[in-house]
Amino acid sequence: MIHVLEGYRGEWAEQEIKVSISWLNDRLEGAGSTPSRTGSAMTTRPHLHETGWAFADDGGVEVAFTKFLRSLTTTPRLLGFGEPMHGEEAFPRLRNRLFRHLAEHEGYRSIAIESDYVAGLEVDEFVARGVGSLDDVMRRGFSHGLGESAADRELVHWMREYNQDRPAADRLRFFGFDAPIEMTGAAGPRSVLTALHGYLADHVDADLIPCSLDTIDRLTGDDERWTAPEAIMDPSRSVGSSADVSELRLITDDLLTLLVSESPRLVSATSRDDWWQACLFGRTAAGLLRYHTVMADPSASRVVRLMGLRDTMMADNLGAIVESQAQRGHTLVFAHNRHLQKDKSRWTLPPGWGSLEGRTLEWWSAGAIVSAQLGDQYAFVASALGAARGQGLNVPRADTLEGVLSTLPENRYVIDSARLATALDGMGTELALRTDDSVNYDYFALDPDHLKETDGVVFIRDIAASSPHTPAAD
């Protein structure tokens, strides 16, 4: 059994930890009243302790999350669990424990993480069918450096162990849902177009296919011209404005149309899973070609359009995953809070962006898009943390959301967002956004103004100092 999950054996011994009202009053009043921005004193909310459920560092998240899920008005088909930064192993390890519980007790049959969805097919083949080796899939089946994460390795190993000797219909499935895009550029469309063309060529009449594979190879050209790192900053270096890209976009559209129009024959001749995978190839090709086209755009809107396109591709894939798994069970998705939140993403461009430096960009996150489409069938639990000295974060200021949550006596909580919002309203203060810097550039504090757009919050008050691996993702 994998190391991160050794402590859990399906036991339900953890009890909900209640904090006395007098303890909170003593803690807050002993430190002195915290003034609001308007100068009035912060009042304590006697029911802050009733907003959630505490759990221990080494167990109990299963009980806490079960109580949280029971508090929701509907059972979500897609449960989002966000992390405030990449590279801090405490959050994916917690995800592992949560997913094991959801798989064993709540009917969840799949997990999606913020990694390349095409590469993730290799991981799914391993966990579902035992194809390949653990070392190989960790090396080739992840993007953004996530294959180096010990927690991700533990997840894949446990899923494979769980699936051993289970019928296919009951096996857990693994998905990436991110685009094959890095901060330094995007992949070319050759591999996914070749796979899509091959699938169609094997099963439909040749005269229905809009072009030959040689045509795709000729238009694609050298792979290096698609991945030139200079293109991310210099639109003139992008292949996206070429006539080849325009023609490939039309071909991709024709292939996708054929994939739908011939779907009865294709599903009958292959399988629903094979057809779904071909659709994934087509979506990826269309998304990459669209992305490269925008990379060639010299206008000031170029960067925000690229950000929006990536989240749109994420949302499209999450929608497809939920649809494909609807008859099997629910899905847990794990990614950065910024991708899963139900609100707009915001990013102030740092030094190095030339004339755009300091400009704040806004675009709809994948979670906002999915929420608009699924409604209450999508629930989002954000994560927040107090101190993480290994990441350069000290104890948060008292007038921040993290500072208020740090007054609770236990280290870890699953909190009901609606209850928390009510408690915070009673404090009579306007909370400030946490602004202290982390050595991890992926860190974003939880904005108190966005609390209403979450269903729950996982809070860790203090993460012991460590030397975590920090993959480059967002």
C-alpha cells in the first residue's frame, strides 16, 4: 500500500473537533480588537467554530469531507479541489487521501488533474489496464514537471493497485485536463491530427476524408517552428499567421465534422472509448491551432486571449470527461484554485512583459465556464494556508481571511463557505487580500471577495518547513 495512504483503512474514528465559544473570545480579545478599515472594532463571531470540521494532520479528512458533502444541497457530478500553489506536496497528498475515500465510499470513479490530457492517456492505460510501467508513465504521462511529484507517483501506484482484478466497469480512470501548453509555448498539432486522421481512415470510406495524411505532414512542416520559445513574447516569430495554419484549421474542422456525422458507424466498429479518444484528438488539434493563431496576434489583447483559450480548452475537456463518466460515477478534479474557481482569473503582468508590464488581465477560468454549464452539478472547494515557511510564507496578518482562519485551534479544517461568509459578516470588518510574497511564484492568496463563489474551503494553518519540489506549471 502506498506510503501516503498507509494510515487510512476506511476507519471512521476521527471525531468532529468543537471549539468553545469562550476560547475564541479569549483568543481574539486577548490579542486586542482588530480595527476595520473604517476604524470600527472587529467583533468576534461566536459561531465561527461551527463553520466547518477539523481533521488531524495524519487522518480524519475522510470524515470531515463526508460531512461537508452531506451539507451540499445536491450531489455534484464534478467536485473541484483546488490548491493555492503548485509544488507544495501537502495538497496533492491530501488529494490522494480524499480521492481514496471518495472512490471507496462515495461512488467516484475518475480523477482529473492539471496535466496534459493527451499525455495522460498513457497514465490511464497503465492504471486501468496495466499497460507499461510506473516509471515510464511518470516520465511520459505528465506535463509541467508533475511526473516528478512523489504524491502524483503515489496516486498512480495506488490507482493501479485498486484496479487489480476489478471488472472494467468498476475500474478507476485517470485523466489530464490541461492543454499541451507550457509557459514557454505550445505543442504543434502533428501527433493529434495524425491520430485523428488514422482513426477515420481505418473505418470510413476514403472519399469522405477531406485530405491525405501527406497533406497534413506537408502543411505541418518542421515541428520546431511550432515550439519556438521566442514566439511566446514575439508575435512575429509565431507560425500562427501562416497560410498553412489557416488550411490546417479548415481540415481539422472537416475531420471533426466527419467524426460526428459517422459516429454511429465508428462507435459500432470500434468502441465508445475509442471514439471519445478520437474526439479528444480533434479538440486538441483545433485548440492548438487556435492558440497558435492568437500567438501571432500583435495586438494588446494577445496575452489575455491566450490565457482565456487555455482555460477554455480545460473547460471543454472537463465537460467531455464528466459526460463520458456519467454512467460510471462522479469525478474529482484537482488543480490550482485559479483554474477551478467560479469567478474570473486575474493576473498582473510582472517585469519582463515590456509595455504590458503591470497591466492586470482578466479572463473566465475553467471553473467558471464549467459552473455556467453544469450549475450545481459542479462544486468547488478552494484551499488556503496560513504559514508555510518552506514557501516563504509567515503567519498571515490578522485582517486577512487566512489570518481569521488561523485563530481556529486546530491545524486543518474543511469549512462550509456559506457558513463562513455568514460568520465573517458578523465580525463587522472588511477583510484585506493577503499580499505577502512567497518564494513560490505560483502562490495566490484566497480573495475574501471570491468566497461566495466557493462551496467549501480546506484550510491548513501551518505547513512544516520543507524543501519541496516546485514544478513549473502556471
